[in-house]
Amino acid sequence: MIEAIHTPVGISEEEASAPALQNFAVARCRDAWERAYQATAAKGKTLCSAHEDAAKAYRRAMPPLSGHQNICDFIACAGYGMLLGAIRESSATTAVSELM
């Protein structure tokens, strides 16, 4: 299925032009992160809780590990997620096992 690339919610124009976000799967994961973060913060919860909820949403939005393109997109999302802090290096294997 072909889907249009869109600018994720709540990010600057500069960040939106980042090469990683030109990948639809990475943009979708980043959008899920931002929406969850904003929703938790709006409820008045701590920033730590907002980051934890956002990280879970990011991981749930990652593509399935089936098919060549999905696997490539999964790797791209995992790399970007580590840079974003949605996937901690120390728990990367746990994050992958949550998705299987």
C-alpha cells in the first residue's frame, strides 16, 4: 500500500526536513511519539511519564518484521528511535521482543 509522506505533528519545519523523516515509516513512528507525549503532558502527568508513554507509542507504530521493505523501514525506525530516545540502547532487545 502506498501512503503519502506527511509532516508529523508538533515538530519544527527544520526537523521536518530531516532526511530520516522523509521515510514514511519513520515519520509515522515520530508522529506517534509526539501525539502520545503531548496527550500525556496535557493530562498533567510528569515529563518522565510523558516520555515513557511516547516511547511505547513509537515502538507500537513500528512496521512489522515481514517483507523486505518493512524490515528496512523497521531498521530505520529503530535507528531514529535510538536517536530520539524512544528506544534505549540498553533495552533495545526488549523493545524488539515487545513487538513480536
